[in-house]
Amino acid sequence: MGETVKKERHTKHVYRVLIILGLMTIVVFAVRYVLIPEGWGEYGNFRTGAVADMLEIEPVHGRWDGCKKCHPDQWEAVRTADHATLSCESCHEPLSFHVENGRRKTPMPTDRSYKLCARCHRRIQGRPEGFPQVKIDDHLEEMGGEFGPEVCLDCHASHAPLEGLR
Ligand code: HEC
Ligand code: HEC
Ligand code: HEC
Ligand code: HEC
């Protein structure tokens, strides 16, 4: 008698394990079904629609000459002077904030503060030796400038900083 009871108990364990494994398998497939996006694995380990989705995102920045069409004078001034290698967007905001469908949508805020210039020209240990950089206090003292938030523009034109020093 005792032996039969033991046998029953063992098969119960096996059934429980099988049921749990079965449930786990169902959960795994259900989660996969919900989480894996359409097109995944069609051609490999990526989602087929991803490329089309990326193409639809509007670029934030313009091309290198994205401002030229509407601001030819500023373009000319920058390209023929010491800031020729800079993109307009390294000092101004990205094109897409300012222009939509080829027309101006919002004004372009202009940072006139000394911090704009200091970002690239403040003397810092790590900058390459040959790059033009100044210790701001010393520079102002030497040139006879009075510190204020827009002090650099008192003497330098932003687009052509060594031309027509004021
Ligand atoms: C080194 C930073 C810097 C770069 C690079 C730069 N700008 Fe400017 N820009 C300024 C600052 C600062 C002003 C505000 C000048 C002022 O008020 O005296 C300004 C003013 C302007 C203005 C207002 C009108 C004017 O001439 O003052 C326009 C338009 C403009 N920039 C367009 C451009 C375009 C287009 C480019 C690229 C070809 C460009 N900027 C590159 C810093 C820059
Ligand atoms: C589709 C034409 C167009 C393009 C492209 C364009 N702008 Fe403008 N922008 C304008 C117009 C229009 C004005 C207002 C009239 C003016 O000041 O000449 C203006 C004004 C400005 C001003 C003066 C501040 C203001 O908003 O009134 C700045 C600075 C400026 N733009 C910078 C830029 C920069 C930098 C780019 C490239 C990233 C750029 N713009 C690209 C049309 C354009
Ligand atoms: C995004 C970085 C950047 C910003 C912001 C910037 N500049 Fe420049 N500046 C440069 C680069 C790059 C050069 C060219 C350096 C070279 O020729 O080796 C340059 C050159 C110059 C020069 C000529 C130095 C020389 O001896 O040839 C002056 C002066 C100058 N900038 C002043 C300014 C002023 C003033 C401002 C703020 C209105 C400013 N810069 C903002 C990057 C910047
Ligand atoms: C009172 C006028 C004046 C003011 C204000 C001024 N500068 Fe200058 N800066 C000059 C003059 C003049 C030169 C040219 C010096 C030379 O050729 O030796 C110059 C040269 C420079 C140079 C080139 C240095 C080099 O070694 O090639 C940089 C960079 C510069 N200034 C950045 C700035 C910055 C950033 C500010 C704002 C914090 C500023 N300047 C404010 C007059 C001024």
C-alpha cells in the first residue's frame, strides 16, 4: 500500500513541473508577441521599418551652407575672415529652429555675451598651443576694455573678428 502512495506523489511532482514549464513557455511567447515589433527578423536581427522611420525624421541642423541663401552678406563676411572655418550653427541655433518649409518661422536668438567667445577662446591648459586664446582679464587690461556681459563685441565684430577692430 505504502509504495503506491509514494508513486502517486512522484507523478504529481512531475505534472506540476510540466505545468509550470508550460506556463512559462506561454508567458515567454506572449511577451515576445507583445514586445517584438513588426518586421523584426524578416531579413536578420533588425527591424525592417527602421530605415524608413529614420528617413522621416526632420534634420535639426542645416547643411554647411544652409544659411547662405537668405543671408548672403553674413555668409560672405564670415567665409572671407578669421571665422571662415566655423559653421554658422556653432554660434547660432540650429537651422530648423528658425526656418520651416524654406521660410523663416521664428527669430533667431543671438548670443552676444562674452561667454560665446570664451567657449572657444578662453585660455585653457588643454587647448592646442597655436590656437588663438586669451586670458580674459589680461586681454581686456592690455587692450583697454571695460568688462561687461557683451564686452568682446565692443572691439571685435563676431563674423570677422580681426577686421575693423573697433
Ligand atoms: C563666432 C560666432 C558666429 C559665427 C560663426 C556666425 N555668427 Fe552670426 N552673429 C554672431 C553674433 C555674436 C551676432 C550679433 C552681432 C552683433 O549684434 O553685433 C551675429 C549676428 C548675425 C546676424 C544678424 C545681423 C547681423 O549681421 O548682425 C545674422 C543674420 C547672422 N549672424 C548670420 C550668420 C550666418 C549666416 C553665419 C554663417 C555664415 C554666421 N552668422 C556665423 C555670431 C556668429
Ligand atoms: C529661408 C530663409 C532663411 C534661412 C535659410 C535662414 N534665415 Fe535667418 N533670417 C531670415 C529672415 C527673413 C530674417 C529676418 C529678416 C532679417 O533680419 O534679415 C532672419 C533673421 C536672422 C537673424 C537676426 C535675428 C532675427 O531672427 O531677426 C539671425 C541671427 C539669423 N537670421 C541667423 C540665421 C542662421 C544662423 C541661419 C542658418 C542656420 C539662418 N538664419 C538661415 C531668413 C532665413
Ligand atoms: C566655435 C568656436 C568659436 C567661437 C564661439 C568663436 N571663435 Fe573666434 N575663432 C575660432 C577659430 C576656429 C578661429 C580660427 C583660428 C585659427 O585660425 O587658428 C578663430 C579666430 C578668431 C580670431 C582671430 C585670431 C587670430 O589671431 O587669427 C579672433 C580675434 C576671434 N576668433 C575672436 C572671437 C570673438 C570675439 C568671438 C565671440 C564673438 C569668437 N571669436 C567666437 C573659433 C571660435
Ligand atoms: C578694447 C578692445 C578689445 C576687447 C574689449 C576685446 N579685444 Fe580681443 N583683441 C583686441 C585687439 C586690438 C586684438 C589684436 C591684438 C593683436 O593683433 O596683437 C585682439 C585679439 C584677440 C584675439 C587673438 C589673440 C591671438 O593671440 O591671436 C582673441 C582670441 C581675442 N582678441 C579674443 C577676445 C575675447 C574673447 C574678448 C572678450 C572677452 C575680447 N577679445 C575683447 C581688442 C579687444
